[in-house]
Amino acid sequence: MSQTEISRMKPSLVPLATLLGRELRGEKDEKPFVKYGQAALAKKGEDYFLIKPDCQRIPGNPLTSFSVFAIFDGHNGISAAIFAKENLLDNILSAIPQGASREEWLQALPRALVAGFVKTDIEFQQKGETSGTTVTFVVIDGWTVTVASVGDSRCILDTQGGVVSLLTVDHRLEENVEERERVTASGGEVGRLNVFGGNEVGPLRCWPGGLCLSRSIGDTDVGEYIVPIPHVKQVKLSDAGGRLIIASDGIWDALSSDIAAKSCRGLPAELAAKLVVKEALRSRGLKDDTTCLVVDIIPSDQPILPPTPRKKQNVLSSFIFGKKSQNPVNKAKLSAVGVVEELFEEGSAMLAERLGKDISLDANSGIFRCAVCQVDQPPADGLSVNSGPFFSPASKPWEGPFLCTTCRKKKDAMEGKGRRPTVIS
């Protein structure tokens, strides 16, 4: 290992006077270190990633720092992946109320992720391009990890207890029965590719378009039943820390989650990412773009995560989670090694179930703010709670917050209430 690699493993030094001051005041530095590494091999050149370890909830205040890591696996071109990489974070942050405390910010984040994904999809479709992209988007604030995903890129969490857990849900039509049912109910058709002689080959796809996924950003030519609404999961790690492996399907088509985690335990993040890619290449060859981010959330007194004890049985399973809740204040604090606290999880593709019922209204002007695009409009130009005249006769009453005209049309189209595209058999 080179001297440079060793130096990257070392935590930042804290002046002695600062440590003594904390000790005298009874303070404890509980914010973990975040170390990361990235590795990739290109086949088609459609994978992109985002690493922003120095974001701030309040600009100029380092005490409000958080980190963002994301994978964008493009298909049918690179424009959707590039657009999402450049715009998604800003669209998410714009949906979080200004002036929120850290606790309020974290509670608002799952809803903001949904709004940001949908807004990014609308903006990209307005460009008139037809490519699409998967997204796995990870926000780390202290010990709290929030993951939003569409498509089949994946994020796993490996902790000191030796348990590997999925923080994402794959939106592949082949494996996800609920998504197949949703697509067909919204006007899509699901089937395999027909070749000469009537034989069906390959994975299940939605038609028109032939996409294997049920959720993505972009894919204007496929149909609005391919939705950008992400599965979101938020957990709080114990103070033992943990490792995230975020990767495109080039990794997961070659390695199981368990094998990927075990293959790089005990190594610093930068070397771990390279080893995961190398292991995937050894297992399957370079069949697809292969991108991997490894992110270690480390107690402040440790340079790297210590090796995880190997267990005799297969430990790929769910974590010992508490019941899901949108209010982490009332949750018991779990500190056992390898145990994390589940704060939130939701995967519904219905906006009414994801955006809540709060209405953003300026009491002085009577102007409403769209819950998705954050545009201010008079209520007559959009859709709000109990807005009777503003929804179509075929729709049941909207039970969500105010939506502008554009976002209302997007919602109706995703639910199959708008004009359905012609189905090609």
C-alpha cells in the first residue's frame, strides 16, 4: 500500500486544545467520518456518478454538513444520466423548507426526494430527448442514511454485525410482480421479445419501448407508466458505523450483495471499490458498464472500519429494524453493534401517498406553491386539496398537496388517467 493511500486512511487531526476544551465542557464529537472510494470500467460509457462530500444545509455553516453519493446508469443514450447528475440534487433541496432544523430537514427529506425525482423527470422530458437513466441517490447526515432509487442500480449496507441489507428495491419487471401489475393497470403491456417463429426470448419488458425497468428518469418514448417516483428508505446507524456499496447493475448482475460485501471487508474504501469491480469482472467479464462507490461511515476515533467477523451461516437477510416511522423523535435509540434503526420506508408509485397533504400557502398573497416543482401559482391554475372543479370527472378526489397544471398532468399520466400511448404487441 502506497504512502498516499495510507495517508488517506488517517482521520483529520484535532488540536489538543480543542479536545481538552470538549472534555472540560463534557462534549462528545459524535459526527462520524465519511470515507469513500470509486472505481469503474466502461463498456458503453453510459454510467455516471456524483460525489459531493461537503454539502451544507445552511451555506457557510460547516456544522450543517452532509454528503451525497449517486449512481446514474443511462440507457438509450447518455443525456438523461447527465441531466439527472447535474440537476437532481438542486431539485431535491429546493423542495425542503428553508430554515428547517436538522431534525425537520431529515424528516422532510423523503418527501423532497420524491418531488426532486419527479421534477427532474418533467424537466428532462421537456427537452424532447428519449434516453433514460436509473438513479440510486444516497444522502448521509451524521449517522442517518437516506437512499432513493429508481431502476436496478443498488445500494447495500454492511455493518459490524456481519449482516448485509438492501437499502433499495430493484424495479426490474422480471423480478418485481407488484410493478408488473402497476404497469399493466396504467395502460402498459408486459411481455418478452418475440422473435421469428413466435418464440419469446429475454427478460420481461414493457411495451411500447421494450424497457426492462418499471421506474426511471426520462424514457419519454416508452410511456408515462414508467414512473420516476423513487423507493425511499431512511435508517440510522449505530455508533459502530457501517459501509455502503452503491453500484450499477454491471456489479449486481455478476455478484450477489453478500459476496460484494464480503469481498472487500477490512480494506479502506478506495481499495474496496476497486476490488469489487475486479471481482465482478473476474466473475462475469465486462458485459456492461460497471461502476462502484464504496462509502464508509466511521466512528471518529477509527481510521477505517475494522474487519467484520465472518459468520458461519449465510447472513444476507434483513436488518433487525424497528417499526418504520416518519417521526424519529419517538424512536428508542438502538446502539447494539450491527443493529440500525429504521426511520422511514415507502415505495408506492402514487403521488398522493408520497407527498402528504400539507398545502404550501402564502397567507398574505393567497399564492400556492406546487409540491413538486416549487413554482408559485394562484390556486385556479392548479390542483389542491378538495379542489373539486380542477380534477377530471374520471379521477377520484385528489388527497395530496397543491400541484401546478404541469405536475397535475404528469400525475394523471403516471396513473393512467391521461391519454394512453398506443400499445404495440
